[in-house]
Amino acid sequence: MFIDEARISVKGGDGGNGCVSLHREKYRPKGGPDGGGGGDGGSVILRVNEGLRTLIDFRYRKRFAAGRGTHGQGNNKHGRRGEDTILSVPPGTVVKDATGRVIFDLTEGGMEAVVAQGGRGGRGNAHFVSASRKLPRFAERGEPGEEAEIELELKLLADVGLVGYPNVGKSTLISRVSRAKPKIADYHFTTIVPNLGVVNLPDGQSFVMADIPGLIEGAHLGVGLGHDFLRHISRTAILVHVIDLAQLEGRSFEDDFETIQRELVMYDSSLSNRPVIVAGNKIDIESARKNLSKAKEYFGAKGYPFIPISSKTGEGIDELSWLISQKLTITPPDEVIAQSGSFRLYKLDKEKEESFFEVERKDDHFIVKGRGVERMVVMTDLDNDEAVLYLQGRLKKVGVEEALLKAGAKEGDKIIIASQLFDFRPAEN
């Protein structure tokens, strides 16, 4: 079964809590704080497995979580890190966030993408010892792991894409030149999933060919199976347009060609620059041979290489394969993938992300937003007065107090950070 789309939920593991502990040992009554830190949570990671061809593993299971970190202990014992959850995906998997923005494009075997980062482990009270704080009785809570809804979309990685109307012989062609075994019959949309086949040439060269189904007029709008499979064409380095030279369906090969070319460009304008080879199929039929000179003149005038073939008898197949091989030396697949945007497309500046925050004024309160300051609050034990006092000092240090004052906050105003409600009490200088 071919599955090329999936929507899943991912959750990084929560960090373990830090420990509040005072060292107790005979003859050492003042051993001091020795609470260890909690372990970091594991992350959910996508890893490209070249042996996979579909996203079928995500058809029934929709939620994936990584392991949580264990809590710290006394005697400076730190918690264990949570286990990562590794999800295998096929080459060509595009990852989108909940807004539809592409965040990763995984094209090569072994590539990895962290889609849900594990939370940081909280620091134990031993970490907070200072000249002015000899006996801290607080520790940090573990940070919750990231949680997200993501969409996986597979775009096949093939050197050559076969396009054309249904029943023009694409499936028969790929079955003849490779070991692919597509379902073939004399009715529309026999092929309802893309077929991949490896073509091996006598000189040792090879290339991957994909039969892209579902293309008819209106495909870019979703007519037929258009929306389901047009995405796979964007990865291919060369397009081989297969036409029915015998015109057995009652349409002219000229109209078929122009219609499909128009649909491709309307779906993705960059396809207008993709090299095209035209394969005039069914040359074994008398009516096709009568159209041969007309087809050579028509496609020659447009500048497209034209090869008459018969998927049924094999006539012209070797010539077509050699021409494809030559074209691939001019436009290698890696170049096409690079142009379409591979690897990670949006690289976040983590340092900037941690320090950035903003203050928003509402009717009767202020909201402070920012990954770094929200993490400070989430990891604070708000039931511990000493921990809250430490948090107040940290927020002042990073500029939150000053920003609130500039925004018009006064003592006693309500402040919301990470869904927690505080009364504004500016620290005394």
C-alpha cells in the first residue's frame, strides 16, 4: 500500500526535576547542599531510511512520545536522560508544521531532524550555592518537552518522471525497462499509486524512473488524482512525456501533450525549465506509424527530443534509455533537489530565540511572551518562596522588569508569564 501523507502528534520527553538535599554524614554536620540535577528528556527524531518507500508506518499510529528524564537525587546524583524516539521515514519526506510551513526536507539516507525537543532537566540545589546563598533550599523543576502537530508529505526521489494521460502506456514502459510490476489494464486510472523502477544500462549506468499516475486536464486543481501525485514530479530531474501516437482514445496527441504540460506548469512554475523528452508510444500500431512524420515535425518545431517507441514490443526503448542517460549527465538529480530546497529550510537562531521576549498590554494586565522567560517560570517551584525570589532576580537580570515599567506597569498590576499569574513587585535597587 502506498501512503504519501500523514499527520502525527509528537511529544518530547519532560526533563526530570532537580533535587533539594542537604548532605548528612556522621562527623560532617555541615556537609551542605548536594541535590543533583534531573536528566534531560529525550527527543522525537525523524531519520531517513533508504529502504522505505512509503509513510505507511504512520497510517494507524498517530502519536509518538520520547522518554522523560529521571529526577535528581541527593549526594549529587543526576537523573538519567530520557530515551529518544527515532522514527524512520523514506527519502524525500517533507515535514511541515501546523501552519503548513516547511521546516525540514529530508532527502538523503541517514539525515535526521528533531521534531520535538526534549525538555531540560531541572538543576538541583547544589547548583545554586553562592557566596550570598550558602544553603539554598530550592531546585528547578524539569522543563516539559516540546509538543507539536506535524504533517509528513512524501515526494518521490526519482531521476526520471513519466507523465501523460491515462492509458498511454506509461506502466507498460516502466515494466519493460525495469523490474517494476505495476497493475496494467485497459481502463482509466489503472495506476493509482506511483511506481518506481531502476533502469540498468549495459555500460553499468543506472537511473530511477517513476510512473506518475492521475494526470488529466484540471489535475492541478485536484481533478482525477492530480493533487495526490503531482507533488512527486517536482523531484525528478527529467520528464519523459509519453503520448499515444495511435490516438486510440479519440484525442489528438498534440492536445494531450499541451494539456499535460500546462497542468504541470500551473502546479509548479519551475517545471517549465525541466528537460522534457517526448516518447511517442504504440508505434507498433498502424495508425501510430501514420502519425509519425507529423509528430516528428510538431515536436521538432518545439525543440523537444522525440523518440518513437513501442512499450509492447520494445521498439525504440534502448534509444530512449540512452537519451535519458545522456540528459542526466547534463541535469543531475542532486542539482534539481538543491534548487527545490533540500535539507533544513528554516534554521532557528537558538541563542536569539532564548533571549527574545516581548511585553503585550491587555485591558487590565500585561503578558510577557518569550521562550527563555517562559522556561524560567515553568521550571520554577512557585510554591517555594526562595525559588520565587530567585526567579524575580533572573527576570530582572534579563530585562523583563525594565520592559514592564516602560510598558506602563505599576506595582500591583497583574502579569502573566507562561499562563502563570503574578503581582508586579519591582525589585528594590
